[in-house]
Amino acid sequence: MQQHLILAGDIGGTKANVALFGVVGGKLAMLREQRYASTNYPGLNAILREFLGKDTPPILAAGFGIPGVVHDGRAKPTNLTWGVDENEIAQEFGIPQVSLLNDLAANAHGIAHLQASDFAPIQQGSPLAKGNRCVVSPGTGLGQAGLFWDGHKHQVWACEGGHADFAPRNDLEIALLEYLIKQFVHVSAERVASGMGMENIYKFLRDTGRGTELPAVQEEMTTSKPGAVITKYADSGECPMCAKTLDVFVSCLGAEAANMALKTMATGGVFLGGGVPVKLLHRIQSIAFMHAFTDKGRLSSLMESIPVLVILNDQAALLGAAHYALDKATANPK
């Protein structure tokens, strides 16, 4: 008997994670996985061509998490030059059912398929916590998604909340907003609470005389990702301005995660996804993050009751996309 196969991908602005799953007893088992540098390819089809090769058996369904808006089976990934089309993938690779979904929606779908060890608790919250959930994922950009509790299960919905306005909360953040407005006109939360946000905060502190740039940091930034350099020198204690950058970043991320929680009434939990929270876990577990998260005036007690967790498993979105594809194939067999 031929095994059913599910193709899935977590496609980001920096990397694309692609995997092939077998369906065993109605459940998924990963057969193989490969990561690709997204910008090294002219499109997703080229990545899939390389991944699948010439001898892959027929595939039952495919699902891909894409950063950005998905509309009518098409998407233009944020921070990439190429687009993705369900029909083009289906036709080239002979896959009966191909689904595109927002990458944070894929991440949200994946939560249900993770183990307790795949999460790092930041705030325990109420032991009776239930209801809606939300995911906030700072990476190349700032992804967000909601999970509506319908009384039986969580229903996932995507959004582009990371592109909503950045809301400063003190004099320093007001000055940061004024600095960024001169460059971007519209300053979204993503400009501050994401990978690019670290660099923006660093430059703000440097250019406004709120810190001194070390020659070693300046030189290393010419060949390495600014966020990685900032984190390295902050953790080593060599660069006070790098440490200050991360302090501001973590506080802004905490406030934005709380904003999303309030807008979605996420009493069932806030989940921080993406690579940044994992790399900055010890800082997110600090008082600064939780102070920013709970500092919501008359609703501070509500914020203190919400569980906050960091997703440690970087395959959450990949698993979510795969299960989404399997569920659609099972519900709508072709």
C-alpha cells in the first residue's frame, strides 16, 4: 500500500524550511527536512524542485506558511522579491491540493502539536486560564496571529498587526518614534520590536548621543547581522550601548505582546514565536519584559492572569502548515 505524503514549508524572509511527512494512522511522521537560504532562489518552486528531486512519490497535499498577506491562493512574502502561487505549485509538482497560509497562522496551528517541553514559561498566569490565545513572533519582521476559542477548539486567524503603529510609552520611546519618523514616515511596531528593530534602536541611541559606539562593534556590523552583533556584545558586557539597546527592545516587545493580548482578549495565553525570543530568553524572563507586559493601567490585573510562553521548537510553523494541509486533504479529498 502506497504511503500518503504531505509536503510542508515554513517560508521566511531569511530561510525556508521544507519537509516531507508520511501519514501513519492519520498522524504525521517527518521523513526528511531541509533548510534553504530564501534569497538565494528565484522563487519557492525552485526550492521545491531542488528538495523533491526527480524520484519523489505522489504527494497528497501541501501547505506553506508565508510571511505576508495570502489572498486567493497567492502571496507576496514580506522581505522577499518573489511571490508564491498555489496553482503554479500544484501544476508543476502534480499535487492535488496546495494551501498557502500566513506564516503566523501556521505557527498558531502548530502550537497544538507541540509538547510541554517545547515551551519556556515567562509568566504562569492563572491556573484556570482558558479562552482565546495569540502568537507574537519577532524575527525578520513582527508576525502576529490569533486563536479564537469557540468552546470546543481554537480557530486560527491571521493578521498583520505587526504593521500597526508603534505606540511609545515614555520620553525615550517618544524620542525613538521621532527619530524613526524622519526615516520611514510610518513607524510600525515591526520597526521597533523585531530583528530590524534592534538595529533601529541601536542607531537611535548612537545618533542621538545616548550611547557610544565601540569600534569593534561598528566593524563587525559590516560583515555580520546587526542583531547578532548587538546581542553578542551586550551579553559579553563589553558594550553598554548594546545592552541598553536590548533593554529598550525587550521592553517594547513586552508592551506590544500585551497590546496584542488585549486586542484579542487572549486570556488563554500569549505565545512568543520566532528565533529572537529564544536567543534573548534570559532577557525576556527578566522583570523589564513582564513590567512592560503587565503595565496596562486598570487592566494590569488581567495581564497578570495571562500565561506567557516562549515557543522553543523552531518547527512549530512547519508542523502547523503540514497539519493544516492534512486536515484540508482529509476534509476535501480530491
